[in-house]
Amino acid sequence: MLKKTYYINGEFTPSEDAKISFSDSAFLYGDGLFETIRFQNNKLFSIDKHLYRLQHGLKILDLKYNKSNHEIINILESLIKLNSISSGLLRLIITRGNIEGSVWEFSGSPNTYVSIKSLSNEPKTPVKIVFLNEKKYPIIRFNPAIKSMNYIGNMKAKKDAYKLGAFEPVFYNEDRIITECAIRNIFFIKSNKVYTPSLELGVLPGVMRDTILDIIAKENIDIIESHISFDGINDYDEAFITSSGIGILECYWSDWKSNYKITKKIKKILAEKLRNW
């Protein structure tokens, strides 16, 4: 296994020696935020969008963070240089700090952790998804959404999807409206129009989601952010899921299939964009 270097509160540490405090607020209460940031050809991908979402989340949680965006970028770029990985994922975690005594007694500044890994090999064929009622899972939804550390409902759904032979679960809410995947966003295509769930549903504004929206707009394809009914999913011609780690993956569900004509076009443009980043 390739040895890696991580970042913990001002120090670059061998991954095998990386540790966090038992009293860290994220460990005890899930009190923190994270960003999964792609880098391609040793360059951070869409870092401005990640930092905008991060700062927004810090504000919602009233988490007073003491590093500027410039300092964060320097940490991320330094970690890329220290590791023999040209394209991969950085996971930036910011927690409120260590708790000493009562829940409101924090010692010192917020904690900053950054890990790194290579990109996983994405599936070469369309992946199966399964639709799950999000009411059955302990999901915390902020509106607008943030990348909080509370992902227990998402992870339980991932395990249930795996048991059902699916790559990713897709949630629908109590009104039977599609929201998002456990850790990804979803798009549908019908009659040469692209549809994706509206952010007003509490859907996380994924950075790759925004990248795809930009590509679609430049291709003069109609994009509609809306309420997509679970009961009408079989009427769509194509579907795909997105994230920073996988880019675009064509997807399908039981008793439905597609030729993914437009999806493949968008995927090709994204691949070219990433190659030349």
C-alpha cells in the first residue's frame, strides 16, 4: 500500500501516524463540515466552488474558522506535492474543536484535517440504482444544504442498496419527489431536456453537479431544475449520477433501460475538460 501524508492542525503527518483527539467535537457529536475535493493533473478542480460551499456551511453552523481561503488552498496544494498522486481526492474536514467539560467548552481553535487518496476506477458499464423512501432513514436536511458530518442515514441507505444489488441509493421524500443520492446527485433526460432535482428540496449543490450544469448550458441543451416525481421515473429516456470522484456514471433501475445517447455526449465533454484541467 502506498504510504501517504496527511495534514492535521498545522502538521504534515504520515497517514499511519495520523490521529484525532477523543474529545474532538466531530467524533463526539458530528459537529463539523467536510469537502471532498478533486484534483486533476496536480491541480485543484473547481476549488472556488468548494470554498464557497464550505464558507456557507461554516456560517450556518456558526463555526468561527481561523484560516483564510488562501491558507486552505496552500495546505491542499502542499499535500498534493508531498504525495505521489497526480489525480485524486482530498478530504478536508473542519470541526468546531476539542470539548473539555460541558458541550460548549471548547479548547482552542477549530480542528483541520486533510486526507488524500487516488481516484477509484469507475465502472465501465451503467450502474444500478435503487429508490428509497428517505423518511425511513435518519437524514438531516438543511435548506440550503451543507456538507455536515452527519451522514448516518446516507450510509445506512448505502448498505441497504448494496444488499439489494445496487451501486447507489436514490432518495424520494414524503411527497414522492426525488431528492438526491446518498452521496451523489442525479439527472434525468427526456425529449432532449435534462432534469435534476431543485436545490429548494434540500439537495446538496454538488460541485460536479454545477460543472455538469455549465456543460449542458454551453451545449444549448435545456436544463430544468424541478420536482421530479418518483411515480414518473419510467417515462424518462436517460439517467446519470454525478460526484467529484466519479464524474458521470450512467445508471438504470429495475425494468428500465436506455441507450444514454445524450449522457454519453455530456460525459465525453466532461472527460475532455478533466483531461485538459
